Amino acid sequence: MSKFLSLALSGGIFGGIYGLFASGLVLTYTTTKVFNFAYGAIAFCSAYVFFQLNSGLGLAIVPSALLTIGVFAPLLGLLLDTIIFRALTRRNEVVRIVATIGLAVALPPLILLIGSWLTVTAGVDLASDQQVFLPPGLGPAPPARWQIADGVVLDSNQLAVFVAAVIVAAGLWLIIRHTRLGLSIRATVDRTDLASARGIDTVRTSRISTVTSTTIAGLAGVLIAPLFNLEPTVFTFLMFVATAAAVIGRLQSIPIAMAAGVALGVVQSLVSGYVEVSPQLLPGLRSAVPFVLLLGGLLLLGRDRSRRAGTTIEETAAPDVSGDVVAWRRRLPWALCAVAFIGWVFLVDEFQASLAAKSMAMAVIFLSFVIVTGIGSMVSLAQAAFAMSGAVTAAILTSHGWPFFLAAAVGAVVAMLAGLLVAIPSLRLGGLSLALATLAMGFMADRVVFRIEAVTGGSSGRELPRPSLGPISLDSDRAYAIVLLAIFGLLALFVTNIIKSPTGRAMGAVRSSEVAAASVGVSPVRAKLTMFSVSAMVAGFGGALMASTNMRISSTDFSTPLGLVWVAVVAVFGIQRVGGAFAAGLAFVFLPSVVGWFTDSTLWPQVLFGLGAVAVVRYPYGLLSVSTFKRRRRTPADREHYLEHEQPPSTPSPEVSIDDGSQGICRLEGIVAGYGGVEVLHGIDFSVPRGGILAIVGPNGAGKSTLCSVMAGLLPSTAGSVEFDGVDISQLPADKRASIGLVLAPESRGIFPGLTVEENLAVWLSDPGDRELVMQRFPALAPRRKLMANLLSGGEQQILTMAPLLIRPPQLLISDEPTLGLAPRITESLFELMAELRDGGTTIVLVAEQAANLLEIADHIVVMDLGRVLAAGPVEHFDSQIITDLYFGESASGRTI
Amino acid sequence: MNPPVSDSNGLSVENLSVSFGGVQALRDVRVQVSPGEIHGVIGPNGAGKTTLFDVIAGVVRADTGKISLGSDVITRSSPTARARLGVRRTFQRAQVFGHLSVRDNLLTAIEWRGGGGGVLADVLKRVPSRQQLEVERQRRVDEVLAMCELEDVASILAAALPIGRARMVELGRAIVDEPRLLLLDEPTSGLDEVETERLAQIVRMVAAGEKCGVLLVEHDIAFIMSLSDSLTALNLGEVLADGPASDVIASTAVHDAYLGTGATT
């Protein structure tokens, strides 16, 4: 076999690992919109469990693997879904990223701690994790090996990974494309509201897919355990490499992600086989290839379409930063902290004092997170690389005789330039893409730039002497600690100033709403760029300070994986405020020794930091704000005070009851509902008579669609009740309402644009025979079965909405604006379908703005405006003149403008 | 139909067409708004009102056509650039800057002009070159806060405000920098009658006093009739009628479009 082919083959087989990871990442992301940074950590935990079952407890390979993949991984997935992922989907992107990073930090040491606890306390005879170990593979042991070319060897374990990866990808593809469950998943991803209105339990669906993707991580862990050392960093690193493949699949397509994973393996293998680089010049170039691809993929494909106007979950400021506290009361605690810190530095020994110095240098680095994430709302994962750039630059310059602070300042500028280099192309991409781009850039810097001997000075590193303040030498740790405290204080003051400056206000505006910020002349990109580069600068300066406390910097001091731990640490204490950075600096340096009083294990700090960061799901403002947060939640009196103004006008609604003697099929009583504090419906009462067509008419903004959402269960009402068939269904979710026969066809088209015609039908009609009936009834749809529904014309889409309901008629159909944008001829045929449905016994609620057409088909009319019912009754009581008056406000609305 | 009054300083939209994935949202739409004029846009759901609004504000790109403000052609300008030329807007669902106090919400709308000293001055806070400017800007903000009756909540975070006050913050933010064209997207939704009346007064005041054209999209026809000098009626993406408000509202085409009597094709 030629060298090229054999390299490609072995690389492709290795790429199966990436494919496996990438498939799982895509699956989680499509169904929960959470990019799971902890995916590698989950794989590690599975690998560890597998190893302990096998090597520790002596279970045979196959049962060990089955227990890990079939029991441990799914249970872990279920746990994570319940306590984290479910809540995360309601949080903004920053919280999603930070929380899963926290999980990635906490999980590996946690499982190791559990392992050692089982050994030491519970006396379970586990294998020691102190020694380097390789669990056996699923195949023969020792693995069979094949020499496929000179220097290219394959073994059975690698082959097993590849085969499993292909099977998993094919299996996932089959499940997602060709099963009921897969259809539910895709329908949920496509249009969540419509999916639940069609009877799909969307919560259950996304739970299943989270568990599935965790199980895949479990499988990956078991398969790759024999190939590498059982090291958490290895698994996390593999996952980040696989991220490139997931991004090439646009975080959407599992087959493409899988194929890209394999291709990634091939490229990596070819590069290492063919590209000759001198180890002095660019030693890490080979291992950086995936990150080059990740960055490239993001820039080419990564445009995040989810961040359109009004679709972001708006963050609110931390509840206690409103500035309503007097200035001296805000400053006093920090002044006391500073005094206590200084006093303490003089009391403790020299070693503790050196830790104190380090803690303040770290606090400066953490301040950079407050700027970029706290103020700027961006997650940067390259802060470690910026710190490194600053430190290295300072070290090089001081070795040429520059004074320390000047050298550190230049280092800060170099870090800023590095920041601009990554931020300018990737800022427009949106939060997650920016985080991944900074991650790629961080790894590239780690593996290429900082491995160059001319930069970081090889294995011994570079010296970075401490500064002296005039005659005072800062070689004493006490003095240096105090100087660093002062530097931190000064920088913190600057950061506080920025928040209250025009730049800070512009950034605050951008955080709330980019569109609104642009509408007053603020440039969102410029505001973010400013924050990003200032943050990189502070990180660079802090890096120089931190290195100077050690008086040395070497290539692995600030690595990108360490940067992930940093993110977690700041998030624990509150990434929105400078006080958080101060506390994080102290905790990061001192927690290990504090923990050391209780236990010998060095794993605890990481677990605590990681779990603390996961807690941002509950407390987005960090530990320092927890008490205030709780207090505010208990007594939201100040907020209510302002809400008092918002009483709706209390004009009594001139209600006409529709009561033809029979019991109504659906009864609404006192429905009050709205969105985000805006009350849209101010108390709706009416009853839908059984059989026939009830038309709800009213102008734009009357609240008709809101009412539909409330009836269907998509929007909870804040007051009032919905009764269906004599049963109170107010608490029933939409999918349950659909299954008892109350179905909503939402505004305009009730279709899933990303599913084919056939699949659209299948969501409601699981029996293929029923779908055939549709095709016979609507021959126009038959040739379009395999077409995406968004390619149909407006009229065809409306038929596609109605057709499945004709075959399996609900008891009550609520059809919201079905004629919107349709030509009159199509409107007519649509009404014929409605009439057919009515004749079959279905009660129909028809919502429309244009009333006249409806007068011909409706049996009852409800006229709404501005969130109330203006009039209701049998159609005979209405003619177009009455409705005209109601619409144009001459008689009924009573406005006095 | 009256020929549009061409004014060297007003908004002029010509032959505007926009489509989304094959659906024509706007076809050959024209709109003229002179300084000081209040121009309403009406039409049933799906008529293209919001699309027209978004295209003028720069959030949606036009396929063909030309948008100009006086001598500035803004067809391809970013929303930020348009705002800096004096196109200011409000939103259908109020979007105040929740992180900022009400006062800062308004201040932000002037500060794009720069403060002297750049980021360095931001960091150091007390820079003499800036302080004079700050005083003048605060004075203007105070003026607008008074106009919008927001003095009592000036130092409160805007996120804490009820919808009525939030809409006033949005309006104040849109007028504080003395716009040349004010775009109002359903400004009365969520307002009570007193607030609606207040809003109408301010809009009239801004239009007359500042020589600012106002383009108003609104579903409350009583409100739009009370305020507008002229109207454009849209249906299915096309202009049904335009001209003086009373003529447009009286036209049978408009009644038909709203009520759906007779075929409108």
C-alpha cells in the first residue's frame, strides 16, 4: 500500500473518535441549544467507570462495557438533564457556556474522588488511579496489530472505535430520519410550539436526546480508554478537536459531522506524515491542525442565526448593582477587606505572603473576565493565551534591560493586539462561535507559538525579575503583595469608571438589545471590540504580574485548559463585578491550602470551583450576590410599586353570551395573559358552543393570537380558567391538550418548514395508511411527498396544515389566521375544507382579521379589540356595518382622541 | 392622488421591493415624508407594514429601490449609520436598555458623537475636556425627561419599569438627539388612554418643533387618524392608496382590504 493511502486509512480510522464525539455534540446542540463543553468530561467519567469495573472489580470486559454504556452513562445523562440542561435552555448563552465549562471542570476530579472514597472509606477494592494504566480494549488482548505500511500500524482497538463510530452514526441517522422518535426530535427542533400543539411531548423528547448523547459519550469513553492514558485532559482535548468536525456539520447535521470527523483524522495523519517542520521553528504545528480547521470552519460557516432581534433571552443586571446604595456604604466593605488583607500579610509567614501576592496577581487576571464577560457579555476562552503573551513579552523585554512596569505595559499591548486578531473576524458570529473561536485560538497559541524556544525560552522558561519601586525592592513577598493589591485596586477603579462612562453605557445598551443600541447610533461591533481588547490588555498585564511573583515564566504556566478553570472560578463569585475578581483571586490561590487542612486529596478545589460555576444556572450573578438575590425575590415590593401604573383601563366588556342551551365544548373564564409583563388579554369570558364554526374577529393587536395560544396551552394564563368538555384543563400542557382533541393550527401556516411533506403528515398521522388517504384526497400533494414543506406555495402549505386534521379530526380545531396572505380563490377552497371538517363533527374556532368572508361561514361571532371581548353572539346578530363600526372605532371602542 | 411633495430634507422611499424566500413582502412601494409631517401607515395583518418599517430602519435589506433622507442615500447603510444621520425609531415590543438607568438610556442616544478623550478618558473619569460636554448633554436629557414625564424614575434601572413608562423611555431615547426622521412602530400597544394622549402630544410637539418627519405604523385607527397628516395604506405588500389621511381612510379599497369584502386582487 502506498504511503499516502496507508496514512489516510489509519488517520480515517482514528478520525472515527472525532466523528463519535462530534455526533454527540451535534445531537445535544440541535435538541437543547446547549453546546456541551462537558462532553469530553462525561466520556472520561465513563472510561473511568469502565476501567474500575474491569480492572478494579474484575468484571469481564463485555459486562463492564455494557454496564458503563447501558447503565452508568444514561443515568448520568438523566441526572444532568434534570438538574442542569432543562434549566439551561431558559438561560442566556453566557450562562449556558459557563455552566457546561464548570461541569467539564468538576466532573473528572469528582469521579476520581468518588473512586478513592469507595476505596478508602467503603473498602471497595478498586484499582489505584495513581499509576499510569491502560484498560484493555473490547477486542482481543493484547490487541491484534497490523502493519499496513512502513511505520503505520493499526490495532484491533482502533478498528473497534471506527466500526462503532460508523454504526453509531448510521444508527443515529436511522433513528432520526426513520423513526417516530426521530420525527418528534426533528419536529421539536424545527418548531417547538407547533410540535407540542401536534401532541409531541417536547420536554420528554429533548430529555431522550440528552440521554442518548450522553450514552454516546459513554460509548466513546469505553472505546478510547485503551488507546490513551486515562487522563481527563486527553478526553477534553479530543472533544475540542472533534468540535471542529461538529462545526463543519454546522452543529446541525450528524452525518456531515461524522464524515468531517473522519476527514479530520485523515488530514491530521497526512499532515504529520508529509509536512516536515523543523522542531525548533514550529514544533506544535501538527497538533494545531484541528484548531486551524475549527477556526476556519467557524469563520466560514459559523454565522449564528439564532441571535436575531428580540429572540435573545435578555439578561438583567445583578439585583444589587443598581447603585441605590450610598457611595461610602458600597466602598466601606472593600476598604475593610483591603485593610484586613494588609494586616494579615504582615502577620503570616513569608510563604503565605507569597501566596497573598499571587492571589492579587490572579485577581488582576480575573478582572479581565469581568470586563469581557461581566460587562461585555462575551465568553473568551483565550484569556490564558493573552496572559501568556503579556508575561512572555515582559520577560523578553526585561532581559534586554527594560524596567519591569514598562515591559509589562508593552506586554499588555501585545496581548491586546492578539485579542484584536481573534476578535475582529469572529465578533460578528455570536456568543457561542466567539467562545469556540477564542478556544481554537488559545489552543493554537499553546501548541504553536508558545512552544517555540525563541519565544518561551524552551524547557527552563524565561526569567522575569520583580520590579522595584525606586529604592524599595519588591523581592520581599510582603511588600509585593501590598503593591499588587494597590495595582488591583487601581485597575478595579478604572473598570468601575468604564462601566459609568459613555463606552460602558454603550456596552450596557448593546447587552440589552443590539438592535435598539444600533437604533440610537451605537455601533455594537465597536463596543464589543473595545471591551474585548481592553480585557485582553488587562489579562496580559495580569499575566506579567503573576509570572513576576514566581520570577519565571515557562511555556505551560498559563494553558488554555487552565483558562477554563479560571472561567469557572470567576463565575463562582460573580463575573459581573470587580469584587468577584478579588474574591476569585483569593479563593483560587488559597482554597487548595484551606482544603489541605481537611483532606490530602488535591482534587477538591477543582470540584468546588466547577460545581460553583454550574450553580450559575440558579444564581447567574455568583456567590457575592446570592444573599441579595434571595432577599429581592422574597420582597419584590419595589418592583410592584412601579407596576401599579399598569392597571388596564377598566371599561366593562359589553358581553353577549352565546348560549344556545347546549353545553359548550370549551369555556373560557376570566382569562388574563400576556408576555413579559405586558398584559395582552384583560379578562376574556366566552364559551364555544359544540359543533359549528365560531369566528373570532378583531383588528391587529386585539389579542386574538394570544387567546389562541392560551386555549392551546402554549401560553400560561396569569388568571382565569380553560374548560374543555367539562374538565378544567388550565394546567394541562399543549401536547396533552392535543391528545384529548384540542388542536391549534398556529398563525399563518401550521407546517414544519424543515420536514418533508410526508413527515409533516406523519407527525399527526402515524399510520401510513392514513397518509395514503391524504394523498388520494389531495392528489396535488402526492408528487411533492419528498419535498421540504417550505418549498410549497402558500396555498399548498395551508392544505398541508389542514389535510392531516381532516383524516384524523380533532374535537376542537383552533385555526389562527388561516387565510393570511392567500389569494381569494384559495381562501374559498380552504373554507370548503373547514365546512367539511365541521360536517364531520369537529367544532372550529376560526380567527381572522378580515371579517366579511367569515360572516358567510361562521355560526357564531366573537369580536375582540385591545384584549377584551367587545361583542359576541350568533352570526344573525351581526352585519358588516356593526363590525365596521367596531373596527374603525366610531361607536364601540369609546376612545376620546 | 396627490403627487408627493418632494422636499430636500424629508424621507423618500422609491420603488421598494423586498421578498423573503420567494414570498414578496413589498412590491414597488413608495412613501414620502416631509419634515414636520406625520405620516401613518395602515393595513391589515400581513400587509407589509412591519417590513416597510424594518427596511427604512435598516434592519431588513431592500432587494430593489431607493431610500433617501434629504441628500443622503441610505438604501445600503447600516442601522447604526442611519441612526447617526438622524433616523431614530421605537420598537413594537419596547426594547429599553434594561441594564441602564432611565437617564443613561437617554444619554446613550447622544453619546455616539464621542466625548473627547476616548477610552482613556472613560478609564480616568475626570477629564476637563469632557466635563463641559457632559453638562450640556445632561441638560438636554433633563429637558426630554421632563417632556416625557420621566423625572421621577430617572435613576431607576429601565428594566424595572412597567410597559407604559418603558415606551416613554423609548420615545425619549428616540427624540433626545433631535432626529430628522422619527419611526414609531405601534407605539400605543400596551398604553392606557392617558398615556396614549401624552404620547400623541409629544409626537406632535417633536414634529412641529424639531422639523422632524414622523412615520407611524399603528393598528389603532382612531389614534392614527387623530395624529396623521397623511397616510399610506398597504395590502399584500402593495400600496393601495396614499395621500391626505381623510381621503385614504374614505377610499373603498381600504375598507375592502380591512373587511375583506369583495376580491382585492
